[in-house]
Amino acid sequence: MNISEKVRPAAAVAAGGILYSFLNLIPIVGWIIPGATAAITIKKNPKTGFQAGVSAGLIGFAASTYILFAFGLFTEVANTALKLLIVWFYLLWHASAIFFSGCGGALASGIKLLEDHPLISPFKSFAGNEGSKYVVCKRCGRGNQEQSGSCENCGEEVHERGV
Ligand SMILES: [Zn+2]
């Protein structure tokens, strides 16, 4: 594991958070995209994808809330009952959005895993997509590019078949 592999998840989640802070205004689609973007960048299993999506959502939520407070949009409302209603709606909206962001992350990394599945990846390399052979990891079964040296998923050393 090198430094870029440690920085990439943090950068991916931060980027997802920025996306979330404005995309959360669009229900469903805008909620799924931030998590999916973070998960695709991290390229891990669906569980990590879900966590990445939720983390991106939480960062975006914190940023959105900060902006709302900075512009005084909460304190502008004088009616207490209305204020309470708005706060509840706001929290419910973001709880849904954060959950969908997590699902988007899980879904995206699931699709990414499927794409790299040993049953599918040989066809990809056969089609000349990457122009290199794939080696299936002995530990976790992930298809890796032959020259990569270590498994992208678990870090196990991968070598050419039969070596
Ligand atoms: Zn592996």
C-alpha cells in the first residue's frame, strides 16, 4: 500500500461531500451520485462503498448546514412552529439523502466488482479493453492486471498464472 492509496479514499469522500452539498437538492438521483462517485474512485467492496457514500453525505450535510447558518436562513423564520417543521423536514431530507448516498456507493462498488469479476474480466482483456492479461487473486478472487504486482482489493501479491 503506497501513499496515494491512503489519500485516494479521503479525497474521494471529500469530493463526494462537495457533490452532495449541492446535489442533495435533487431527490434520489442527486442523492445517489455523490456516494457512487466516491465509491467508484475508492474501488472497494460494497460495504466500503456504503461507508464512503454515507461519509460523503455527512460531510455534505455538515457543509450545507454550515452554509444555511452562515446566511442566517434558520434564524430568519420567526414562527417557532414553522421553524420546528422546517428543521424536521431538513433533517428527514438529509437522513434520506445520506442513506441513498450510501446505497449509491454500495451499488456502484457492486457493479465495479462485477466488472472485475474473474468470470467477466477475461472477456474484457480478450476484447483488448486494457491490452493486458488479467490474473485472478488467489486470496480474494479479484481480477487484477498482470503487471500490477499486488491485488487491487486485498494487497496479496499476484503473479502470472502458473508461477
Ligand atoms: Zn485479492
